[in-house]
Amino acid sequence: DILFSLYSENITPRHWSQMARRVAEHIRRGAEGVVVAHGTDTMGYTAAALSFSLRGLPCPVILVGSQRSSDRPSSDAALNLIGAVTAAVKAPFAEVVVAMHEDTSDRTVLLHRGTKVRKCHTSGRWAFRSVNSKPLARVVEGRVEMILDDYRPRGEGELRVLDRFEERVSLLKFHPGFNPSLIDWLVDEGYRGIVLEGTGLGHVGRYCYDALRRAIREGVLVFMTSQCIWGRVNMNVYDTGRDLLAIGVVPLEDMLPETALVKLMWVLGQTDDPEEAVRLMRENIAHEISPRTGYGVSFVG
């Protein structure tokens, strides 16, 4: 079943909606697991989109790709695909995950939750890592070994497809010399939401305050994530963070910036009520927010 044939950098939220509907069609026709082949560059975004838009999943949905094409001796395509199909058939969970090589060997595939995964290397076969969480499971020698025991089990609930995404949302990475007029431009263009990728615990320069005040005053929802890979936002530690809270910027705990962008697109596709949108953004819907974030960094399960 070929839905699209295109490089993943060309995938848009409209494609996410079509993928969600097609996955749901297969499940409603009796599929007990679905495998979605996808280019690796934006696979994390799509995994997050399907995690939010497919509610009440009764079976696993596995996204899979390869870092190296199948005509190369070092290709990871075969093992990744075998691992994905094995997970679709045998995994005890009903969640959206990404299936990719665990390390440089050709032995194991990790299953990463769709809201906690990031491509962390441009070409390494082990490029996909779970951030602020362990992987959900591992596929080894035809078996699915669970790493986490908190998961949605197969067969529960009724599938619902909430596939509307608001595209007037932007992810802005703060940096020294950041021009606040970028925020003003988004407001002028009618954008409804902004996700900031701030420094450290969730900061931007004071010279951005006026633009942020204007955005929030005009009804734009503004959220804060961190450009650090690991850890979580805490805007109560320094006065910059407290200033931003007073302005109305909403912190998003340890949510990945990419996941926050996708979630805000999805949330604003479901509601026009700003208070409800903020509530949904702060609610842990698909394991996108970890209850606690430790100081250790785990590169494997």
C-alpha cells in the first residue's frame, strides 16, 4: 500500500492527516499491527503526529526507515524492517513507535516512543535515540523484550482519528543576536502558536520581551522548550524565566521541541479555545512529558 513516494523533508501536516486516516482504515479492516515505512529525516515529527492523532489505538503502529540504502553492504534496512514487522505482530503494547538499529551491530532494534525520539546523528545506523526516557522495547532474535512496563496494552479502547493540524504554528530557536521582529512577523501573518526553543532552563533575551508581550496580547499562544537535549524546563530558577512566566509564556516540562511543535499544531486543530489549548498542551497525552527527568544520560536501553 503506497500512500506517498517522496523524500521526508517534503512531508507536511496534510500528509500526517492522510497517514493517520490510512492507518486507521487498515486497523478497522482487521490489521493487528501496522508498519509505516518513512524517510528518517522527519520520521520523528510524523511519529509524534500519529501518536497524537490516533487515539485509543488497539494495536502497535511502527514507523521504520533506514540510514543507509539497501544497495549498500552496511545497510540497516533489512534488520530495521524485520524488527518493525516483528514488533507489529508480537509487541504487547498499542502505541506509535519508531523501530531503528540499537547500535553498530546487526543484532537488535530499539522501539522508541513516537513522542520521545530524535534523530541524533546524520548517518549512523544507531542515529535514533529516546530522549529523557528509555526506549519502550527492544527486538532481538525474533522476540520483543520490554524495557519499560508502563505502556498501553493491545486490544483496549476504541480507535478515534483526530487528524486536524493547524499549520500556522512555528518553532523558533533563540540564539545570541536573535531578531525579535521574527516574532512580530509571525503575529502579522496570523500565526496562532509559537514554540520557543530557549536556552538552558527556558530563557530568551530580555530584548524579546516586548515582541512576546504583543504576541500574547494579540492571542498567540507561546510555549517554552529547551534547546538542551536532556533535562527539563524550569522557569522559576532565574529572574529571566520568572519574567517570561509573568508575560504569559507557558513552560512544557521536558517535551522535545519537535514534539511540542507537532502537539501544538494538533491541539489547535482540535480547539479554538485558548484556555483549553493550554490545558491540552500541559496534559500528558501520549507520554510526551516524563514525570521526572534524572541527570543520567542513557544512549541505549
